[in-house]
Amino acid sequence: MTGKERVKVALSHEEPDRVPIRASFTPEFAQRLREHFHLADPLRDNPHGGVGHDLELLLGLDIIQYAVGIANSYYLSDEERYTCEWGITWKRVPYATPFGLGHYTEIMTHPLADDEAIHTYTSPSPFREELYLPLAEVLREFGKTHFIMGVTVCTIFEGAWYLRGMDALLCDMVLNEERASRILDIPFQFHLEAAKRLVAMGVDGIWFGDDVGTQRGMLLSPELWRKYLKPRLTRMCEEVKRMNPQVFIAYHSDGNIYPIIDDLIGIGIEVLNPVQPRAMDVAFLKRRYGKHLSFWGGIDEQYTLPFGSQEEVKREVVERLVVLGENGGYIIAPTHHVQLDTPLENFLAFIETAKRLGCYPISLEIQ
């Protein structure tokens, strides 16, 4: 099977030849992989698509992502500070690992922090051709062999608090509905138009999402999510499905989001990402929602990949294949970009074990 066929079969809740595999990387970890495989120069690196496609091809990954929107502001520059097209100022913050210095990007200034700034703010246009031109090449080169996922994450809530500041936006959502709605509409309208363009160009899936969960529960109340985010997300799902009923819709949120999973299913979400095993019970998710949702992720990036042993990584891969892989409906992947603190041996153990033991019919035992 090709990667495209494999993913489509899995997301249709049928069993392909093996469980599809996906991974994404921070720039520093991607560079370590390239050096390890003697790929010093990216062969097909595309800033809109995340990692270079040279690594995706070499590792045998089944999905190629193409991102448009505010999330592309992460890792946008090597400068210590930079301002993205949304007017947000970012700072690169170093962190030490046994394998060298990595960098996170943190927001330093919010262009809508001032209450009156909304009246003069102009957002980027989602209609610029340069945002989509590289996708045409991706589709020509990989569209027959790989599942092409159009990415518009940080879709509504995250994009809005990047612009406003989280504390201020949450206060607005309680105390000033008119201002909250105007700010939320800025990323919503951009990503709606971007998603429609990606679907029109021929992507196989669309990935929406906002981090609305913490380790223990929702970051904002389910009531606020339903009031502000659900109607906008509903419209996005309806419009892309109207354009192409065959496109698969994924939703991303870190953390524990039990209270809104039924809502997500009800509005047309078909794939849940990243399924953090230290925040939600993966066996419960499969048992309770497996007929309606596929799951994408499940390999722990909080402990197992960066700090566990190779045996722990292999054991967790087996557990996920057994629990989440039954009857299809699973894409195995780390629950976050693989970061510089991860030993190469652990990451390669994940890839090798998933390929070797993820073949259907899965007949493994959890040890």
C-alpha cells in the first residue's frame, strides 16, 4: 500500500497493511536526524510543511503536512527576537539537553494587548498566492504516494490569545463578549479561508485545533468552549465537507478534553490528536469513542521518548498498537514535535518497532 492508501483505509476504520506512522520534529532534532543519516542539506525542505520531506521519505512516514496560518510563526527566524506578519513579537529561549542547546519560541508582545488596538489592527490576508504555491509542488510530487494533510492549527482560541494575551482574552470572554468575538474572528476567518483553499487544491485531510486542555482538565470551561469556539468550528467543518465530503477532518488539542469529545464528534471531527497518555486514558478513548473517532498520536513525549529506555519505548509502541490499532482508526505518532532532548536511539526504536510490529492482523501481547 502507499501511504495515502494506508491512511485513508485506517481513517475509514478498516485495517490496512500496517498502522500508519507520522512524526514531526523541532528544527534542532531534525538537524540531528539529517546528520545521522548524512543528509546535511535538506533535499525538499519546505517552511510551510514543517520538516523537510527528505526525512519523511527516508523514515517511511505516511503523511506529509502543509501548514498555512498563525502557527507558522513558530521557528520562523533564527534571530533572538522577531516579529511575525501578525504583529506578534517572539523570542527564542534556549534550553539545555545532553545533546546540545535547543530553543523554544515564546511570545513577548501581543498586538491587541491594548483594549483599543482592535480598532486599527489589520490582519494578514489568507488570499495571497505565495501561501499556497509550494503546495502545488507537494501535491504533484507526493500526492499519489502520501496522505497530504492541510494544517490550520491554532485555529481560533490559540490564534486569538496570541494576538490579545491569554489572561486578557479569557477576561473578555467572560466580561466583554463583543470584544472577545471580534478578536476570535480574526484567526477564525483567516484559517477558514485558508482551509477552503487547501481543500480546493486537493489535500486529503484538514487539521484544525487549539490547545484547550491542561494535564488534568479543560483550560477554559466547556461552556465557554461551546459558546465561542464550537459554532465557529462547526462552520469550518461544514464548509470544507461541503467542498469535498471525502476530506478527513482532524482536531488537535493537548491535554485532557473529555468534556468536549462528544461535541467534537457531533460537529464532524473524525480524527483526534495528539491523545496524550498522561492526560487521558487511551484504552477508555478507544472503547468509548473508537466507532466514531480515529486517533493520531499516543506515544508519550513527556517521559517515554525523551527519558525512557529503548525497551520502554518499544513496550509503549506495542501497547498503543494493541489498544488503539484494533479495527483500524489509528495513526501512531509522538504526541508532540520530537525535541532535542530525545535520544536518537529512542526515536529510531519507535520507528522500527511501529513498522515491524504494526502489521495487520495485530497479534501482540502487552507485557
